[in-house]
Amino acid sequence: MGIYGILLSSFDPLQEVSSKTLFVLRLGLLQIPFTNHMLIVTLTALLLMLLIPLSIRRDVRIPCGFHSLIETICVFLREDVARPFLKDYTDRYIGVLWSLFFFILGLNLMGLVPLDKFVWLATHIEHNNIVGAPTSNIWITGALAAFAFILFHLAGIRKKGLGRYLATLSPKVPWPLMPFMFIMELLSSFVRLFSLAIRLFANILAGHILLGVLLGFIVMFKTFMVAGASIVATTLMSLLEIFVAFLQAYIFTFLTTIFIGFAISDDH
């Protein structure tokens, strides 16, 4: 096989994004594995609930620093993303759209933080598995997409009522085509669900695999030239991944806004 074959066989770029069980919660006969991704989701939610209220709690005329960043993002999402589609219903749904954006952004960014290394520095416990990108897990992106799916359908039902919402689910076509178009529109709504989940999952997973491969070159070749090139490439890719983290959170929120707009529109 050769030395490079041995190294390649032992190198797994998926190691940093795979789900690992930290412990098992036992509730009677029910056993629930608590994974590294579940831990990071919990930490992200707690950090958001702590940092965002602290950053905006002061009533200042001219915000600065982190407060200014949060306010700029919120105003952009409300005025340039939500209002063109939701119009008079913007204020009703902007809170959940803000929460969705910051939560996905937090998950994406936390996936770039080497938490296991910080834990190792504090406790000297190796292979603690407290690392990973939650949004590289299809179950987590699927849950986020399912939330968005339920949200825009409930928005339409709340606006029109269940009967009228189902009646306007398909466009106006000659009555012989109505059953066919209704089924097609129903299927398209599920396509939206899968597209939201897979788009976020695939983009985050691909970025982390590439970072893992670039860092793996250091282990495989063990030369200063390759190590230097790998570190530079990894640094540049990490900066790109930060941009992708914002971009994917924006795209998810933008598409959810569009779907809500379609659901509450009187023409749909």
C-alpha cells in the first residue's frame, strides 16, 4: 500500500462534522443519545439569549460596536428582505425571521470554533468530541426546514382560513386540471421543505470537508512547504466559510420570507 496509502486510509475528513454521542439520557425505557451537535445547538441558543439582549439593552441615540451590527442586520432584514414580500404583515412575522436568521448564523459560526481544543486546554481531556458543525447534520437542517414549512403554511391558514387556503393553494386553471394542479402545488410545497434542508446542509458540509482535507495534507506529507501552503489555504477558506455562514443564514431566511409571502398573498 505504501506510506501514503496508509495515511489516506486512516485520514477521515468527515471526522470533524460527524455526529458523536456524548452520553445517553434515560427516561424510563426511553434512551435518548445526547450528541455533540445537540450540545452545540444548546450552547448556541444560550449564547444568543445572553449576548443579543445584553448588546441592545442600553437605549442609546447612536449605537456602536456589536449593538450597531445587530441593529443594522435587523433593519436590513425587516426593510429590505421582509417588507417587500410581507408588506403590512411584516411586523407580525419579523420576530421569528430575526430569530431564525441569528440562530442559523450562530450554528454556522459555532461549527468553525474548535471547542474541543478549548476543552482540552482547560481539562487536558483528549478526544472529548465537543466539536462539530450542527448545520452539517441533515437532521438539524431538516428540523429547521420543517419549522419554516409549518410556519408558512400556518401563516396562510391564519390569514385565509383552512378552507380558503387549500382552495387557493393551486392557481386558477380550468376545472378538469384542478386536481392535477392541486397535487402539483402540494408536492411543490414539500420540495421547498427539502430544498431548504439540503441547501444549508450541503453548503456547510462541503466547506468543512474541504477544510478537513486541507489540514489533512499537513499530516500526510509532514513537510514545511506543504504545511505552510495548507495553513494559508485553510486560513483563506475559513474566511470564506465565515462569509458562507452569513450567506446561508440569509438565503434560508430570505426563502422563508418568500414562502410566507406566497402563503398570505390573496393572488395565490
